[in-house]
Amino acid sequence: MLADSVMKAPSCAELVAVTGYLDGLLDIPAFPDYPNAFNGLQLENSGRVSKIGAAVDAGLKVIEKALSEEVDLLLVHHGLFWGGCAPISGATYRKLAQAIGENLAIYSAHLPLDAHPELGNNVLLAADLGLAPVLPFFEFKGRRVGCFAHVDLEYANLLETIEQKFDRAVWHCHAGPERVKRVGIVTGGAGSELVQAKAEGVDTFITGEGPHHTFTLAEELGINLIYAGHYATETSGVRALADRLATTFELPWVFIDHPSGL
């Protein structure tokens, strides 16, 4: 009777073991990225993890939501330092003070997560759209960060599938072929890299967002361009990563949804 009445202690893992696992899984040390990405552990805690949170951005509102969910390790795609080095004041101070005060560790994975062959934003989006099999696409500093698929389908059908997935109309420029043969995907804000996408041989390029001038550029290049939303195209990776981590270390996890609308 005594054994039946004893409650099982909550699962807990060492932060160093969790981050070491993530670093190896995502090839963090060897993966190139933008200067302010700072992939890996960006803010440590006291050294223990009992609940994982996943989010796209490490903003103040996300940190507040994570703390309300009693998260002590937050996985994000866009980390704390995208704006570069700046005085620790205002919103920057508030989010760091809250995270440190409540023992919240923050781990960021940008391009290493985009490019991952199983858990990456790009391969997961391709799978959701029924684009398979996929191959590596879009070189950045010697690594392929996107994916592409050989297909044979109507552009209108592809666009409809994308809009059904995201449950909204998406911005697009139908300047390429009506019958799509090669679709490239680089989630997030890769619209400014349209010339490279075209040079790598795709006739249809799916990303999150891009500059205004890419509308006329797509027309001039003769390529279909679809902006499905920066935030919307980058939620799957952190979800999949958190789920993998939670399964491996037997921990609970939660997705902190805070869409930008962009």
C-alpha cells in the first residue's frame, strides 16, 4: 500500500547532456550561419531541465509565455541576438532579467535546423506539401540549407495546397511555367536570394517573405515565387526538435505560439 501511494518524481535531465545532444544532432559547431545567429546554448540556467518549450522567436512575450508554462529550457529558431550587440536596457533587460530570474535556459538553432534532413523546416514543409523525395538545394557558405523536388503538377494546384496548409491566401507571383517541374524550398526570409534560386535550376521557389522588388525580379527571371509567411514556414522545425528531445530525455514539452503575421 505504501508503494502505491508514493508519487513518482517529475522527470529531469542535466542541461549539459541535453545541449550536448542537440549540438551533435544539429552539427552546431561546424554549421555556418549569419554572425548574430549564435547557434547553441545562448543562456544557461542552474543546470537542470524539467520541461521544454519550443518557439520561433526568443522575444519578451514568448519568454513570458514560456515562464507561465513552467518551461526551463526554451528552444528557438531566432535567438536573443539578432539585433547585434546592444546595451542591456529596456526590453532587452526585461527579457534577460525574467529569463535569468526564473531559471530559463535558451537554446537557438537557425540554419542548422532549417537544413536538418529529418527535423528541418524545409524537409518538413516539403513533406506537408506532398513534395517527395527531396534533394539538398541552395548553397550557403558551402552547405545546402534548403531542399528541392522534381514534380509534375499544375501551379494552381501547388498554390492551393500551400494555402490549405496555412489556412490563408499567400502572396505569390505566377511568372514561371504553368506546369511546375522543379520546386525549391528555403523557409523564412530567402526572397532576396531569388537570383540564386533561379541559378540553381528551380522553376518555382517557395519561401516565407522577401523584398518588394522581388515581384518584378521574378517576372524578369521567369520564375514562380511564393511567399507563404516567415513565421508560418518556420514552426515545424522547433516543434519536431522539441518532440525529439522530449522523447529522448523523457520530458514534457509545449509549443509557445506567438505568430508575427509576416
